Amino acid sequence: MSSPAIPDSFWFSSDFMLGSGMVIIQPSTGKVVVLYESVDNYWFLPKGRKDIGETLEQAALREAYEESGYRVEFLPLFMPTNAPPPPASPHALRDLPVMEPFYISTCTWRPRRHRTGPGAQGGEYLTFWYVGQIPEDAVHHSNTGMANEQNYQTRLVSIEDALKALDHRDYPFEHHLVSTAYDLWQQTQQILTETPT
């Protein structure tokens, strides 16, 4: 499921932000990591802006760790993608799982009062969403977030509880992200099980 195409657009560097987010699955248990903001009382997925000089992939792993407290690795999945394989192996990778973004979301931010400089007039926030994994013996680290993230609580829950927690948010696409990531993971497991070695 995708939104309708947006009109062709372009934004100057002061008018957009790039970010990365992640759905984190624990394959050994089938559980999903969700975050809870205890002061404002809402559930969400780890995400945030890319730092200068950082790749989107590095940002996804960093944000996942900072906000969840878990060291995360990308989870290879079979999924449709318009990304071509590297020229050195044009056919070999078509039949392998990939670790590309599985969604991109956009969010407009409004002009900011009492602020000048980049972003003051509003703009577009583009987030590239990845799927990550933690091992069965994953260690949770405390106090990994920024100062304004100290109210975040990490929960490792069943897929049903994750979807229920994210269902009432102002951003319903996070519910869809988890559902889609989980479906892709289950489909990948089925393909890998059926593929002869």
C-alpha cells in the first residue's frame, strides 16, 4: 500500500530534512520493539534525522540504538525493489533478500515562530524506513538516548500488542509499517524454508 504519487517537487537544503526509522523484529521470538513516551503517553517507532556526513543506513542503526537501547542489525528480506543489482553481479542478487528501505514517508512541518535560519519557513521531512533485527540474547542498554529522550521506554512485545499500541496514534502509518515489515519477514522465512540448499 502506497499513497498516491505527489507532484514533482524539489526543495532547497534549508527546506527539507532526511531521516531514518526502523521496525525492529526479534526473529527467535517473533516479537517487535516499540517505544513508549511516558510523559506524553504515546507509542512510536525509533526514527530521527540524519547527521551531517552520515549515511541513511548509519542513521537508522544509530537511531535504533539511541532510542531503543538495543544494538540492531539490518534484517535481509525478500521484497519488491526498483533498486538495480550491482553491475558486477546483475543476476545473482535478484534472488536474494535485500536490506533496502521498504518505505519512505513524508511529513510537512509548518513555519516556526520566533525562529530564523534553516527550516524557519517550514518544509518536508523525508524518512527512509528499514527493518532491523536483534538476537535472542539481545542486551538492553539504558540511557542511550539524547537528553529529550529520557522518557522513552522500550518494550519487546508480540506483533498483536505492537499493532494495538500503534493503532491509536496520530501517525497511523507506523501501524502499517510494522504490519508490512512483519509480513515481509514471514514471507522471507517461508521462501528460505522452501528453497533447497
